[in-house]
Amino acid sequence: MTTLLASSASSDTTMVLFAGVSILVLLFWYLATDKDRIKRNVGSGIVFLIATFSFFAIISPSSLLQVIQGEKELANAHNLQGGIEIVGGTAFIIEVKPNVDEETGEVIELTPSSMDTAKAILERRLNESGTLDAPVSVQGNRIEIQIPNIDPADAQALEKILTTTAKLTIHKMHPQSPRLAGLVAAGEETIPGYRAYPQEIKDEEGNIVGTRHVLVERRPGLTGREVARAWPDRTSNTQVYIELTSTGAKQMETFTRSLTAGRDQIVSILDGKVINNATLQAEVLSKNFVISGLDNLAECEELSKGLSNPMENDIEIIDKRTISATLGEATVSQGINAGLAGLALTVVFVLLYYRYSGIVAIIGLGLNVLILFGAMALFNASFTLPGIAGIILTIGVAVDANVLIYERMREELAAGKSVHASIKAAYEKAFSAIFDANITTLLTALILFWKATGSVKGFAVTLTMGIFGTLLASLLCTRVLFAWSEDKGILKKVKFMSLVPEKTIDFLGKRKIAFTLSAILIAAGIVTTATNGGSHLGIDFVGGSVTRFEIPAGQSVSRTQAQEILDGLKLEKGASAQIEQPANGNAFLTIKTSREDADSAVAAIRAGITGFDEKKEQSSALSPEANAGTDYAVEASQSEVSPTLGGEFLSNAIWALGLGIFCVLIYITLRFEFSFALGAFLALVHDILIVLGILVVTGQEFSLIHVGAFLTIAGYSINDTIVVFDRLREDLKIKSGNVADVMNAAISSTLSRTIITSVTTFVSVLVLYIFGGASLQAFSFTIMIGVIVGTYSSIFIASPIVYIFSKARGTDLRKQVMETELPNALNPEDV
């Protein structure tokens, strides 16, 4: 079995490597050639390889064959994974143990701060890659971790990672350790200031054959808190490299300076066991050292992950259970159907508006989605609500890229150019706008992945994958399709509908009205949020109460039934229900409410579900097993739960988004001019403040789902503003006359694209709002408001700010744009 798995893994790695190298070689060839026919053929090869590779990443050839032969259903053959709110999963209940003072033996009481630290460390261990969205919450001295649908082997490996405390300490060995350690361990001898720790004895094959003890100083010379980085040595597969912080380096220097090289031994103790002891060879150790003596690469990687995120307290998994999906099958089905319906409306509109070119755009959009899903399958990324937000933003950006190209094509055809010349010019002129818009979004996504945690990281992963798919599909796939259409005589004329009249509107002249309206909306939102914004924070932000009912054997209770009862109540905050199935024993109905709503929610559940109407207290004289199995439900427990979105999560998300925006501003300053950067920044702040105010005024309750929605709004706002700015920059370079007139003309020329992109995105999300179910309404409502506000700000706020600020500085905006143009930065002919 091990050999088979190794062979399979090796085969997959080889396939990925071969496909990647092949695509890279073809891409270089595509960029290097100037001949249209070679460009077309090589581009076709790239598209075919990417599409094929993405398809087989979603469903492997062997699984596809089983589907064709009827041995497996298509719904179970794919490699895509749903997040825990969509498919349910496994929950671990972890108990955090209090520390004991080494010198006095007194128990150190657990504090909320130590529990938050333990929670943050477990979150980092779980989600280093950003592909796993696992909610973590604190319940007293316990931590609950919910992990999406996971197979037993992965669950066992994850359990090992979670329970590795990774409390590393470095000690000096007693010079007479071989003689005294066993006596001290047995309690027959006491050496003040020293303690005996066990060490496993292994044979040459790595099998444990016995245990001995090592006597070391109680006070460590160094602790794992000062480990900055740990990584396995992939050459030997038996040791781990350690890099210390600057403080740790000083401590190590002080510690080793007190020892004698060649005589004294240093002992590494991990989680109470000696894992390594060696004679000090150098006079002084500092920032870097090595822990050796491990058995294999898996053990090295496990230790590296633990040391990179060391626990300060011992932990133990005390329960493992299967839980139902948070959203439920009905909501997921509604969401999928609504999403498909919204996408279908977009497809129909694009086909009607752009006709044959619309068919090309739809094929490109299909490739984009295929690449995105293939990448998610390849990297084992889960479809979570924030991830779905990233997909919505990706599709919006992808549609926008095609609209940009086609609107440019319309202008070129109107200027009297041939179809071939118009297509070529359209891709050349639209390239910079598409590139800038996607690069700014990518910068934000990469920094969110780097700095944020949890579901925000998942959003970043999905968005990053989608951006690369958008660039490949819109700039390569559609151009190849146009090339084949021309060469085969299919495309002789290009016809588009026209819904927006070609007319220059004085947008800058209306800036006072726009600024006044925005100021009123922002002020109203700030006042409303300041006065009662706290009451709109959901359980995810403020914490609440968890009540678990044990479901008697033989009785069936569904999550949907319980959720409908909770939805029918007038509660202070939203409540949720789940079904949990422990490894042994009866299932539980778990409801999560605010502390104020707990009693009324419990009463409603008892009244609404047959068999829950009576309450019998558990007998303290009987075991839980004896209390279980009665004819009616017994309340298993009621406990306080900490916010899923803790302070660290929110602060990380806010700091990451802020850093991302800062990098975007630098990029815009380099590519455009500082006035443009300021306009983009203020427009984004404008959008977030207005949307936040509208949500508070309309009584929306903020939860985890709003995090993804606001990230989507930020990405959409930046993307929309950059497209308008790109046209402003281009017209300022080639057109003479008053700057205000040129800016008005530029904004008017992009109006058709702005309206089409905004309407298609809005309609898609509107369908999700209407038919996606109550759980998705808050998400879709937020994005709809963001689309409206973002479209408005890109026209009436961002551009006027650029104009006003450049005038206030007394600079020539046209001259500044010319000076900040990066020489030979981009060659559209290469695309």
C-alpha cells in the first residue's frame, strides 16, 4: 500500500512538472515570435494544455474512466472540496492544560490571554497554506476546531500536528548523567536544580527498543519561544534547522559561553522528552543550530511545523465528532442554482450584446473557471464562503477584461479599420488596463495571503488563482480564437449592440453635487455606526452561548428543522444549528446563540421538536452513559463560546488589507502619478464607509460572511477605478486641450464598459440574493451595494479627486503622467 501511494504521488508530481515545463516553453515561444500563424498555433497549444491539465486536476483520468464505466457517480468523482459550512466535517475538542511552575510546583491558572494564544497557534498550524478554512473557537479551557470533510488518514495526521505541543527547551546536561539520571527518575536520589527526562532508545532501523533518562539543569538556557523559523533538512531527512530571533540568539550566546567546548553536552527537550543530546563543539552558538536524530522526513516536517508555532501549554484532544454543514444542503443547492442562473443571465447578455464575439468571450470565461477550479483541486483548496466571494470577484474581473477589449474593438471599427487591424489594436490598447487592474488586485491578494489568517487567507488564494486564469483566458485564449476565426473565414464582420450613446458628459462639473451626496452618506453612516454599531456585531464577533442537546437513540432530528425554529424567533442576534455525531454514543443537536438569546432559543427548540418538550436534569449519581438513551432529550451542556473572529483575526485582516492598499498606491504612483494614487485610495475608503453605513442603517448583522463581502468590494473598487484611470492616462498623453475636457471625454468613453460590467455583476449577485436563501442574502446584499457605490465612485469621486488635487499642487497633470510613464515597461505586442 505504501509503495502504491508513493508511486501515485511520484506520478502526479512528474505529470505536474512535465505540464508546467511544457507550458512555460510554449509561452516563451509564443512571446518570442512575431509571425501570426506561429503565434496562433503555439497559443492554441498553450490553451489546450492548460485546459486539459485543469480538467484532469478536477477529475482524474482513472475517476473519469470509472464514471464512463458506471462504477462511480460523477458527483463523487471530482477532486473539489467544500468548506465546512457547505459539506460539514469533523470537530476536535481540545483541552488546554495549565502549566506548572518548575521550581515551586504550583499550578499556573489559565487566563483568557493564554487561551487566545493557544487558539492563534492552532489556527496558524491548520492554515499555513490558506487552502483549509477551519473555524476555531474557545469554550472555557477548551478549544473546538471544525475541519471540512476530511478522510480518516488525513484526520489522523492532522490530529498529530494539532496535539504536538512543541514546547522546546535547551538545557545543560549534568556531567554524571549516565550514573545519576536513572536514580533521580526513580525517586531514589535528589539533585537540587536538576531534573531527569526520558529519552527513547532506538535500533538502527528506527524502532523503539527501550527508554533511558537524561539528567539536566531544571532552568533552560533557551526556550522554543525564541524560535523564529524551523525547516527540515531534505538531504538527510533526519534533522531540522533552527533559526532564532535576535533575543534568542543573545540567550544562546550567553548560555553556550558558560559551557566548555568539547566537554559539556547540550540537551534538546521537546514536550517533556529528550530528542537530542550532543557535545558542544564550538566555543559559542548563536542564531542558527541543528536538531538531529529524527527518523524520517515526515517527522522532520511535523517537528518544523510545531516549532514554528510552539504552544505554551500542553494540550489534549478529548473528543472528536462529525458535524453537519452550517448552511445545510437546501441552502447550498439554492446557492448553486442561483449562481448558475446569474451566470446564465450574464452569458445571455454577452451573447446578445456582442454576438459572435460574445461566443468567444464565453469560451474564454469557461476556460477561466476551468483553470480556477483546476487550481483549487490541485492545491486541495476548499470552497468556503470567503472563497466563493473570491470566485465572484474573479468572474466579474474576467467579464470586465473581455468588455474592455470589445469596447476598444468597437472604437477601432468605428474609426474605419479592418476587422484584423481592429482586433489587433483592441488587444494592444486594452492590455495596459487589463494588466494594471489585475496586478493591483493581485498585489492585494498576495499581501492578504502573507499577512492575514483563516478564511481571509482562503479568499486570497482563490482570488490569486482566478487572476492568473483571467489573464490567460482574456489575453491568450480569446485572441487565439479570433485568429482561428479569421483564418478559417468564420469572422468577416464584427457587429455589436449599442445601448450607451457616444456622448461626452461633464462629470467633473458635477463633482460638487457628488461630493455633497457622498459626505452626507458617509456622515450618516459614521454617526449611526458610532451610536449603535456595536449592537450589529454578530456572534462571530462578540461570542455567545453554545447549548448541546443529546438526541435519544432512534430519534431523528434534522439541522433544517432546528434552523427553521430559530429563524422564526425574534432574537437579538442570528442563531445557528448543527448536528454533531461523536465517534461513540448518541448524536447532539447544537445551537449557537447570543448569551441573551440562549434561554428563549432553548425553550423554542424544546417546544418545536417532538421529544424535546420535557427537561430532565442529569443525575449526578449516574454516568453520562446511564443518563443517555432516555425517551426524551437531555440537555448535555451549555457553555460560553469566544468569538470565531477574534481580535487577532480582525487586526490581521485589517492590517493586511491596509498594507495591500499601500502597495497598490505605490504601484499606481509609479504607473500613473501620485494624484491618481490618492484618488484611488480615497475612493476605496469612500466605498467602504458608505457600504458600512448602509448596512448599519438597514439593520444588517455583521458576521464572518461580511469579511469576504468587504474584501470583494475592495477588489472591485480598485479594479473599476484603475480601468478609468488607465483611459485617463492614455488620453492625457495623446490629446491636447483643457485637462478637464480630456478627463470628461475619457470617463465618457469608458462609460459603456463601466455600465456593462457593473450591470452584469449586479444582476448575477441579485439572483443570488433573491433565490440563494436567507443565509446568502447578507453576503449578496453587501456586494450589490458595493457594486453600486464602487461604480459611482470610479466616475464621480476618484477622477474629480485626481483633478482637484493636481490643481491644488499646481502641477501639470499631463506632464506628470508623461514623466511617470515607465519606459518600455510593457510591450503589448508580446501578448
